[in-house]
Amino acid sequence: MSNKPVVVVGAGAAGIMAAWRAATLGAPVILLEKTNRLGTKILISGGGKCNITHDGPLEDVLRAFRPNEARFIRPACYRFPNHVIVDMLTSRGLEVYTRPDGRIFPTHGTAKDVVAILRSYLREAGVDIRLECPVTGFERAGTEISQVLTEQGPVEAGAVVLCTGGSSYPNSGTTGDGWPWARSLGHRIVTTMAALAPIHLREMREDWAGIALRDCVLRGRQSKAFTQWRGDLLFTHRGISGPCCLGISREVSEHISQAPVALEVDVVPDLSFEELTERFLAYAKENPRRQVATWLEPFGPERFLEGMLKELEIPANTPMAQTPTKVRNRLLNGLKGFPLGAVREVILPKGEVVAGGVSLDEVNPQTMQSQFVSNLFLCGEILDIAGPVGGYNLQAAFATGFVAGESAFELVRS
Ligand SMILES: Cc1cc2nc3c(=O)[nH]c(=O)nc-3n(C[C@H](O)[C@H](O)[C@H](O)COP(=O)(O)OP(=O)(O)OC[C@H]3O[C@@H](n4cnc5c(N)ncnc54)[C@H](O)[C@@H]3O)c2cc1C
């Protein structure tokens, strides 16, 4: 074995796993991290609770990703399936539970406990962890990287695992540093854009801030609807957030570069327009003097419904029996697709992940090895991978990190 170390750049989920795997196999490993903490993004994941991974058969987990991404991470996920990270954590005392939707969280603990356990693995494996050690670039010798340059001086490297993550939540240390380096080493960087992110709307309805719509369908439209997501939706001071919004944000980011995108929300996804009409007419027959606002009550929070009626120009006190067909249709169409207006921006820095990154075509999915630099391995969010909310992104980072660490070990061993 060469005595040159595996140098891992970035101590996020991917970097921690890569460093641990290479070190347990016997390689000397140096883990370089810009911030003063390990797993800065794990610490803020799942609102501080950490949605560790997603439960269920691997093929179901893979289906949550876009087909090209699923194809790429499939070998890594079979080498490091979702139950392995759970086993690693639970064998050291963390209790976990699985939500009905398959998301796995610590039961009592938090993301801090997850990171503490991962730290214990690294220490035991003898990884040389260097915090507050920002990497600034690489020194090349032929087709290899010979040194990793840091603010604390150069570090000689037998193999390099590059896993500096994306560029959202820049305060957590992820400022997209790895992409220009990967580009200068020959890699194509697929345009990066926001995913799993809040959306700002052109028309701000500040009085709706804090309103949550439960189990609605949010749609993004240009000439026709191109994306939709069912779940909860939260109104913010400048637009929207919550699961529905995060769910469509990547598609909206992609479409908005071509033409304006409008959003609409269906607050009664289980009822068709015809069923709503029947319900309206039946209620009007039995309660002719009741107000339209009263009939609407079960369909959402009062503040939202009040605002909706106002925007649809329907007086809240219109008696049910005196609602003209045209007005009734306007109201029911509003329930089935209330226009929220045009998207101003999808907020990349507030996204849980960034879509785009190092092109998957130029990285070997079996090893995570770069096609251009023989001792470079790439893993985690630096790659062009962005799964949905649900523990998928940490799973992808852990699995690709595990494989990168193993491959880096194989290289320095030979
Ligand atoms: C608010 C939020 C909540 C999330 N919740 C979840 C969740 O519950 N479940 C889930 O699956 N996913 C979640 N994600 C996504 C998930 O955290 C990421 O996809 C995952 O952490 C990516 O892992 P990574 O190792 O590739 O990158 P990161 O975890 O981002 O790690 C990259 C590391 O590289 C370091 N670094 C960057 N530049 C340099 C440099 N120049 N020198 C040295 N070090 C450097 C960074 O400081 C960072 O520590 C969430 C993300 C956010 C922002």
C-alpha cells in the first residue's frame, strides 16, 4: 500500500461515510472540513431532527429519483442499502421510528445524536479530522491530483474524495466550492438550480403568511400544467413553502428559465367540479338562506377562504339560494384551481438541495471515480442528483460516499 493518504474534502454525509469506509479498510485518511463542525448540514436536516433515510424496498426508494439519477445511484444503494445507516446508528444506541410515509427519524434524539455517532465511527477508524481547514484547490501531476491545497498548507494525497456538497444554506459551509474545481479538472457541470425550495410570488399576500392548507394539490403551469404535488402548503410573507411547494420547486426552476410560471392550488383534490356542484346545490336546497362563506367553512382555514372570496369578487354573505350559476361556477373553479399568480423566484439558498452539479456521465457509478482524473472520486450532492423530501438525499450521499471511500482505498492500496 502507498503511504499516501486518502484525502476527503468536505465532512458532510458523503464525506463522513467515505472517510470512515476508507479508514476501516485500512487506508490512512485525512478529512478536511471548512467549518468548525462535522456534518453541518446533517445538523440542520429534517428541522434538526434528521430524516436519516427512507424505509422500504430499494427499488421503491430509487423510483423516487429521476430515472438517470436512479440508474447512477443504484449500484451504490445496493452496496449501502437504506437499512445499513439505520443499523450503524441503532447499534450505537440511537432509537429510530418510521413514519407512515416511510421517512425514518430518531425517536427521541436529534440530528446532533446522529452526528455524534458518526463522529465516534470516524474516531474509532482513526480518521485524521481537520476542522476549520478550507480547501482552496488542487495541485496536479499528470492525470492525478498530487496535493490538496488548503488555507493551512498543502496536503499530499494518494486519492482524493471530493464531496463539498451543493450551494444552498451557504452559512452551513456549502458555497459550491467543488464545482469550479471539478470543471477545471475536465468535468461538465450541469446548470445548478434550486430544488426542494420555497417560492416567492410576484403577488405578495402578506396577510396570508402563516396559513397552512392541508392535503391540497399545487400545480405549476405555463400554457398547460407541467407539474403538481399533493400535500400541505404553507403561505409565507413572500410566497409559499411547505411540502407541496418543495415538491414542485425543481420543475418550476427548470421551466421558469424559458417562460413565466403561474401557480394554482386545488383545495379539494378528492372532489370533482361536478361533485362540488352537486354538494353546493344540495346544501343550497336545504339551507337557502345560509351564506356562501358558511358552506365553504370545511374547505380550509377561514383567513384563506375569506381572501379567496375577495379575490374572486364574491361577497361572503351571498345567500346560497341566490348565488347565480356564473358566480357558483367561479367559486367552484376557484376551489379546484385558485390562481396564486406568477412565480417571482425559486429561492436557491433556502433549498434543501441543489439540482444540477457534476454530470453523472463522467463519473463511474460502480466506483465514483472521475473519468478524467484517475485518483479523484466524487460523491454526494456535488453530483447532479436531487431526490425529493423524505430521507432520499442523505441516503444518496451516504451510499455514494461509502462507495467512493471503498474505491479510494482500493486505489491507494494498489
Ligand atoms: C435545511 C435542510 C434540511 C434537510 N433535511 C434533510 C433530511 O431530513 N433528509 C435528507 O435526506 N436530506 C435532507 N437535506 C439534504 C441533505 O442534507 C443533503 O443532500 C446532504 O447533506 C448532502 O450531503 P453531502 O455530504 O453531499 O454535502 P454536505 O452535507 O452539504 O457536506 C458538504 C461539506 O463540505 C464542506 N465544504 C464545502 N466547501 C469546502 C471547502 N472548500 N473545504 C472544505 N470543506 C468544504 C461543507 O462545509 C460541508 O460540511 C436537507 C438539507 C437542508 C439544507
